[in-house]
Amino acid sequence: MKTKKDHTDKQPAEAADETARNCQEALSAKEKEAQDNYEKYLRAVADLDNYRKRAAREKADTLKYGKEEIIRDILPFLDSLDRALEHADGSDAESFKEGMALMQDQLLCCLKKHGVERIECAGAAFDPNFHEALMQVESADHANNQIVSEMEKGYLLNGRLIRPSRVCVCKKAQENRCETNEANGE
């Protein structure tokens, strides 16, 4: 015969088994969740690594083939030069000069299409941000620090200086000598 005490001893044991099963199930669920998260982490790391490799490859291709468009636009200019050289044998100098001017315009249009523009500086005031002074000359026809002549053209690429204009700048030395002589009392 069972006593009340025996009956109560089974309930805590069953409760402990139930709790252990619940804990085991919860642990299994958490282990599965941890495994899933680890697999997601590995996929994310692999995706990031693939992205880095793809970005490096695209950057290398951009550097290698990025000039392709401008080169395609310059090729007709080279074709024009070839034709000019073929016909230059017996032609007069004036028509050859006109042909060269046309090719220069063609090249400037090509460069302008890609954001390159000349710095115009004839008669302008000297600006060290856009001009490089190679020499100074005295001139009565020009103002002080005015550009007298341009020795080499300067260029901007989308508003950024890529080469300054190399210029000859006017200096008014005669006025300075007169002022110096007056200051010295001569």
C-alpha cells in the first residue's frame, strides 16, 4: 500500500524531470540559435570579403581602362594628323597652316568635352593662382603686373588648375627709379 509520503516523493521527482526536460529543450533551442547566428556571421564575413575583392578589382579596372573614353575621342585627331601629313608633300604653307588650325580646334573641342579648358590671360592682370611668371619686362604700353605675353598656355580640368599659364609680366621700373631718386634727394 502506498502511503501519502510515497506519493509526494514522486511529484518532486517528476517535476525535476519536467524541469530538466524543459531546460534541455531550451538549451537545444539556444544551441540551434547560436549555430544559426554563427552561420549568418560566416556568410556575412564571406560577403564582406567578396565585396572587398570585387571593389579592388573594379578599382583596378577603372585605373586601367578609365582613360578609354578620352582616348577614343582623341583618335579622330590622330587620323586628321595622318591625313595632313599624307597631303603635306606638295601643298602650300598657308593651306597646311589652316589644316593645323582646324586640328587644333578639333583637339580643343575634344578636351573641352572632358572638362579641360584653356586659361585665357592675354592682357589680364597677373594672378599667381593661375599664372607662373617666367620673366618681367618693362613696358610703357602695359600696366604694372599686367601680362605682356603668354609663353605657354595654362589649363583647368573641371575648374581645377592642372597647369598654370607661363607668362611674361610687366613691371614699371622707371616709375620706381624716379621715386627712389626723389627719396634719396637726387
